[in-house]
Amino acid sequence: MRLTAATLDAPNARELAAFYLRLLPGWRVWRGEDWQDWVHIRPPDGGTGLSFQTEPAYRPPVWPSTPDRQQMMIHLDIEVDDLEAETARALAEGARLAEHQPQDGVRVLLDPAGHPFCLYTEAAEASQ
């Protein structure tokens, strides 16, 4: 048994997949899995990927969580070499900087569908 992907719901699977393809260098649509309501992308080595599914009733999560709002079900941690440069690039590609930033050396951003994701450096992870 092996995990092949984590799936993110979105109002438009293709738009969210396009964002992550721009964000993650070298990632590609996997084996033609690009349909109207479903897209699967993977890294160049073919490892665990991300899938995107159109969900008409999708509600974006709130970060940080609050009891009366849609809870975050998953977030992605993405290691980068240059936190400031990659944060700027993510913002240019359509991400938004989350208002709440819980720690130095990590940037919490929201993808175009509102899913939180974190950019961090190896140095930030080592200091934990």
C-alpha cells in the first residue's frame, strides 16, 4: 500500500491545479489526469502528488481555526531555499499572505481557493 496523493477540494479543480503547477517547479499533470472536475499532479520523480477536485459546495477554511467556521482539514508544508523570494513568488502567482503568522522562519499563505499552506526553510525546521 502506498499513498499516491492528497486531494484538495476547490470551486474549480483546474484553476487550483494550475496555481500549484506554477508554484511547484517541475511538477506536471500525471498521465493525462486532467478532466473538467479532477486534476492530478506529481513531482518529476513521480512521488506522492496532489489531486484537485471540483466541489460546487466548497467553503474555504478559516485560518486560524474558529469553532463556528469551516475548519482546516489539511495544509501543505513546502520546504524552500529562500523564504522571502519564494513567498514573493507565491504571492505573484495568486497566493495571499495569511494575517496570522505563528512563527518566524515560516510563512503561512492561502492558495486561491483559501487552503492554508506553509513555506519554510530547513533552518526553520531544525530550530523547532
